Amino acid sequence: MDLAQIAFFVFATAATLSAAAVISVKNPVHAALSLVLTFFSVACVWIIAGAEFLGVALILVYVGAVMVLFLFVVMMLDIDVAPLREGYVRYLPFGLLVAVVMLAEMLTLIGVKASLATPLTADAAGASNTKWLAHALFTDFLLPFEVAAVILTVAVIAAVMLTLRRRPGAKHQNPSAQARVRASDRIRIIKMDAVKPAVPAPAEPAAQEAKP
């Protein structure tokens, strides 16, 4: 068993344990940090397998974008985050643990890539894995790719509809009511008779000074 296989099993074990922690821990901050570690470990597995593009895309897209989307969902669900902000320091050890594991994975990955005599590629012909992925995705797997895009779009719309709530005191827009609006509903013209304004009475003269 060479260093690449040992690193693969280490990364796969870290991804499995962190994924289990995502659904088992009660604290949402710990769950989010565990999910970041899961994405990073899976990206390391893909890089070991020779799919560098997929590994980098997983870190940039999921860790950098999907985690932000998760935060938006947390805000839409009205989760009380005030206690989480108050105890920010107590989450520091768990965050440092995740950071140390990610650093160890990066160093292991660098060591594995440096020890390989020939770089790992997804294509036996030695072509770039980015070119191989693009060719396979838009030729052989075009239909599953489009179906997955539609499913994800439906899932996002369903999540927004499920979390949409009517809160008292909040202002909401009704597009159908706005489309049916008429000028008479917004402006009312009132006919008023012309009235001559009354002339103000002259001011009373000042009292005359007493004559000597």
C-alpha cells in the first residue's frame, strides 16, 4: 500500500466522520463547520483520483457559495442566533480543530502529489481532466445533466415556498393585485365649487399717544 492509497483512506474516513457529524450534532455552528470539513475532504479525494478540476470546483462552489445559501436558509427559518453570537468564543476550539484537520489534509495532499512520478489523470490517454469532463458531460451525460439542473431548480423554489411565512406587521407585495390595479383605484378626482376667499379684516390702529 503506497502513500496515495493511505491518503485516500484518510480523506475518505475524515469525510465520512464529518458528514455523520453534520446530521448528529445539535449545534448549527458545529454542523456548518463539519459540512465545510466534509466538502474539503471529498475535494481532497477527488484530487487524489486525478480530478483536480472537480476538487477545486467543489471548494469554490460548495464551500464558497452553497454555505452562504445555507446561511440564507437559516435566516429565512427565523432561527434565534442571538445565543450563538453571545457564545462565539466557545466555538473557537471546534473551529480550530476543523482548521487543523484541513491543514493536515493539505500537507498530506501536497506530499502525495510530490511523491508521484507520473501525475494522475482521469483519461488514460493523458489528456486534461477538465477537457475530459467537459467532453463527457456535454456528450454522453447531457440528458442527466439537464435533468439534475431542473431537479435542483425545483428544489430551490420548493424550499423558498415552504419557508415563506406571513408575519404580522410585515409588508408584502401581491403581483396579481398590482397587475389588476386601475387609475381609479389610486387617484380620485373631486369636483369642488370655486369659492372666493374672504378678505381679512384690517388690523386695528395703534393707540394714539396721549397729547401733552
